[in-house]
Amino acid sequence: MSGAGQVKIDDKKSLDEINQSVAVPSVYETSFVQKFLAYSGPGALVAVGYMDPGNWLTSLSGGSQYRYKLLAVLLLSILVAMFMQTLAIKLGVVARQDLAQAIAAKVSKPVRYGLWLINEVAMMATDMTGVVGTSIALMLLFGLPLIYGILLTILDVLMVLLFLRFGHRRIEFIVLTAIMIVGVIFGIEVFRAHPEFAAILNGLVPSSQILMHHSELILSLGIIGATIMPHNVYLHSSLAQSRRYDYHDPKQVNEALRFAKWDSNVHLVAAFIINALLLILGGTLFFHTGNHLAAFRDVYEGLKSPAVVGGLASPLMSTLFAFALLITGLISSITSTLSGQIVMEGYLNIRLPLWERRLLTRFVTLIPILIIGFIVGFNEQTFEQMIVFAQIALSIALPFTLYPMVALTANRKLMGEHVSPWWITTCGYILTTIITVLNVQFMFSV
């Protein structure tokens, strides 16, 4: 829809300090590996969003209750995520706009403000999961009361500032390193648990029983809702523009699309592996014990308790679990800051230094957390329930993100020769509708 109050984006770059900041080889130079490494990085930042505390809770809970059966749901969720992130990449590389800019250029001012508000709430919900995960990790590792851990998360603005001084390429490397550390930690823990690989392979095959059993269906909806989130789409549509190449040259545009998709899919596979390891860990160590995991402390205490996991009990494994939670909570600060900046700049054309945006987001995020904490009490159960409510907020925002993205990438005037064919567009609308229906069902089941 067009109307008065549209935002002019022709002379405005998405995340101006990052846009075209990373040089890549010429289309005629170097090998596939060298080009892949040059384009690799945005996918790592996006993959962080697929490994937040919401994913941790649903994966661990799914494994402890149904062993490996929900691995198929996790796999399907990541495949859908790959599809959606590919559309976001195409919009960024071809149209040279992020999703917020592209939508703002097509809608009236009231609609633009409404969409900004919905997505701003979603960005804060994303930030909330990072706050909760970080504060719980600090409590498990150092015995720090939750109230102090929450307040300490304000200081992560300093960490974001420090990372930004390193430059965008180094931020990508730091995040990729963090993902690898988390993956190694869970790989070691799963290896020690001696899972049944035949049962894992069976779990990757979808089962109709999931649809027939209410509790399995609800948890499956939670996995889907925790996997596909709005901020990842906004983020990727902008970060896809971080590579410096001649976007007037069709060959270079095609190459940028090709390697950006490789980057995205490789890192989403890594995100799937980490979430699968969490689910396998829950299914291997806690399924037979009858201890259905509902909190991070259940895992932390269980990993070091001989009464729960027998001879596999290890304080070191317990500590590594909490350390991995701390890492993911901290690095999510980077991606939530960038996503919030994209939404604000794209919809409102308001530009703030990233540190101001980070501080503003964190203060606004802390207000409901502190209010709820003082009313109900600062305990883990309350805080982890906030993660569930955050997922609901993200679920509400998701159709307002995916439907416009599918429509924009089907717009020939905007996308030119890279316009999505009818079957991709149809598939996008069908998947978005299914996700929306499932999320609505999840919201009413919580």
C-alpha cells in the first residue's frame, strides 16, 4: 500500500557504519573457499538468534520428555528458517534495502508507525531472553542473586562498544568463535552421555504421533516459535549489504547472492546442531529418570548429581553448561542491538549511535522485568516464564514480518530479474500461514 508519509530510502544506507564495510574478492579471482570465507560472517550473527535461551528451554524440555522424537520438528524448523533467511538475503543484496526500509517505502505513515511499534516490542522481547539467560548463568556460576545479575546486564553496553571498536569483521569472528565454543561444550557433554545413534536417526524422521498427542504438539509449537523470529529476518536483510562489491554488475550480484546463501545455510546448520545437541542431552541424561526439565537449574544440578545421571555426573560439565549459557546471553546483546537499530532507522528514519540504542533498549527491557520481579519475586521460575511470554510477543510480530517480506521479494519492479518465481512466493505464503496458525495455537495453549 502506498500513501503519504512514506520514507525515502534512496539516499539512506542500512546500518551505515557497517554497510559495504567488508571487501570481497573479484568475481574473477580466488577459489571457492577463499570467497566463502570472505562472505562468511553475517550468517554467524544471525545464527545466534537461533540459539537463545528460548531455544535452550524448549530443546532441553523436549528431550527430557520425549527423548529424540522432536528432533524432526527441530529439523523442519531450521529448514523453514533457511527458506526465510534466503528471502531476506535476496532483498538486501538485490534491492539494497533492509526489510524495515523496504516496508516503510510502501506503506502510509500510520501503518509505518504501527509496524515499528510491533517490531520494537519484538526486539525488546528478544533482548529480554538475553537478560534472563545472562542473569541466570551468573547466578549458577557465581551464586549472584538474580536482581544483581539483571542490573549487571546494563554494563553489557560497554561490551558492545568494545566490540564495535574492533570493526565489523572482528565482531563476526568473535561471534563465530563463541558459537564454536558453545558447540564444542555440548558436543563433549553429549559424547560423554553415550546417546543411542540409531534412536537419534529415527528421531529425525517426522512422526504423525506428534500431531495426535496434545503435550507433544504444544512443545513442538514451542520449538517452532523459538526458532523462527522476526529480528533474524531484519538483521539478515541488512547484514547482507555489509560486503563491498559492485552491485551494478550482475555477475557480482549473483555471486554475492550465492555466497551469502552458503554463509547463511552453513551457520544455520551449526545452529541446528547445537539445538539438536541440547535436545539429545536432555533425552539421553534425563528421559529415563522421569525428571522433565523445566528450568536451567534442573540441568545444571542434574549434570553434577550422581543420583540423576549416575557415573556421568561431573561438576565440570555442569559449569561448562552454565558458561555456554552465559556466552550466548552476552553475544545476543550484539545482534539485538543491531536488529533494534535496523527497525528504528528503517521505520522512523531516526539514527542513534549504537551505544545509545543499546542503553535505551536495555533500560526499557529492564522495566517490566524489575516490576514483575518486585511483585512476584526474583526467582528462576518467574524469570524463565518471562522467556515464554517473550516467545509469545515474537510470535505476534512474526506474520507482520514474513508476509511483507514474501510480497516484497515477489515485486518485479523492486527485485528485477531476481524476483521470486510464483512457486517460491506461494511456498512463502503457505509457510508463513502455517507458522502463524501454529503460533496462535501455541499462544492459546500456554
